[in-house]
Amino acid sequence: MLGKKNKNETSGFAADTGATSTIIPKTRITGTFQSEGNIRLDGELEGKILCKGKVVIGPGGVVKGDVECNDADISGIVHGNIIATGTVHINNGAQVHGDIKAENLQMDIGAKFSGRSMMQIAAVAQVPNHAEKPRSENTEKV
């Protein structure tokens, strides 16, 4: 029916089926690629990757843009920043030219990384400052 969405569709995101969305070699995509699941890139993407799962950039994969994901496993080339809530793994022979912000960063010998890395730390509960002077409940002046 025109104008109605299938109840299994999501707006702008690949359905979370546990499957991996794959961009095969010799495929080129321009724009933003979004997925609720995992992504494997063996082709080229010029734009941005927004993924709630794991992003795998294969040995022939090239990304010219930023990557936001849970985990990233890089064997290809990334020209852009990577933000991951989990682990970024840069394999032997891979190249990352950009900043990385992640909870964990793992680099193999032979990996190339040109940029800054920032390690995210899980939220820490604020500890009350007990050094403050106690306030008197009686505030009358004599």
C-alpha cells in the first residue's frame, strides 16, 4: 500500500536481524551508511558509517569519512575519525589517518596510525565532598 511502512521496516537503519551488512569488493558507496547490526566493508565508502554493532573494514576496504560504532576491526584504510563505545583493533597492514576515541585500543605490529587517541572511561559516580563545612540549622543572629 502506498504511504504505509511495512511493520518490519526501520527508518533509515538496516533491520537488526543479527546478520552482517556487507559491501563487497569493487563496490563504491557515497553518503551515510547506517545499520542497527554489524557491517563488513570490503569495497569503498565515502561518507559516514553509523553502526550500533561491529564494523569490520577488510584488507581491501577503504573509508573516507568518520566511523561511529560499538567495536571496529580495521584491516583496510580509514581516512577519518573513529568513535567506538567498545574496542578498536587495528590489524597488521591496516592504516588509520584520523583520531580514535574508544574504550579500548589494540594495535598489531605493522599497523599504521596517524592521529590522536582518547580512551573513554566508563561513567564514574560522583563522590560527595565531605570537606565542606557543615551548615548550622540555627541561623539566628544574637
